[in-house]
Amino acid sequence: MRKINCFHFFLLLISLLLSGCQSNETTNEKTKVPEEKLVEAKYQEILSFRNNITVKMEKEEYLTTDNQITLNFQNKSDEELIYGAGFTIEQKVDGKWYYVLFKEGTTIPDIGYILKPHETKSETYSLESLKNKLSPGKYRLIQRFGATSLAAPFEVIKP
């Protein structure tokens, strides 16, 4: 009788452990992104102007059907700045910024560009390398200029 009780206790214990491992995936209704897949951005506060550099999106709003976005930036300093082809896009969900992921295997060329003193330039970034299309919501594109990261906010809306 004691062996049977131990066996039932053991089965009960295993059942409880396995039920605790079941997926309880929740979804953010506004973005339809499973919350467990969201990776919170390391820096929540990033400015669009710093050290005499300004960044701003060409448009404040982009459509969910757009395949590229354009960033305008201006060097108001007397020094040359270097920036790369790499960029980051983050989405604001429930008041926090989260990384927008790239497709697996995406590579960004290791190219350095020069922004001359008092020069203004524009760069267009393809959204084709993102893991998912951008859904309606608030976003920011982050570009690095040496050790300085700047963020340009924009919104994505339905057509």
C-alpha cells in the first residue's frame, strides 16, 4: 500500500511540475506582438540633438506598407563626424522602448561615412531586413555618430 501511495505522490508531483511549464503566452493587444518576444531597449531616453548633431525623420508618419524610411541629420559642429550603415529601430509599447528585430542572418556592411562640419545629409534605410513589417504605433530610428547615439521618432499608421 505504501508503494502505491508513493507512486501516486510521485505522479502528482510530476503533473504539478509539468503544468507549471506550460506556455502562458500573453499578447499585447495594441501591437499583436507576443510579449515574451519583446526585448527591452537598453536605453529608454535617447535625445534627437546632442553634441551639435541633430537627427529628424524626413516624415513624421510612415505607412505600414512603406518599405523604407529616411533620416535627415545635421552636423552643426566644426568637426567631421563618422557614422555607419548600421541602425536600430525601436517600438514604444506600454510606455517602454523595445528593439525591432532583424531577420535572422541579416548583415549590415561595416562602412563608415563622413559627415563634414556644418553639413546636412539624408540616409534612406530599407525595412526589408526587419523580421516583421512595422505595425501601427510609435517608433524611433537610432543612429550612432561615434560614441553618440541619437534617436529620431516617427509614427507608423495604416494607409
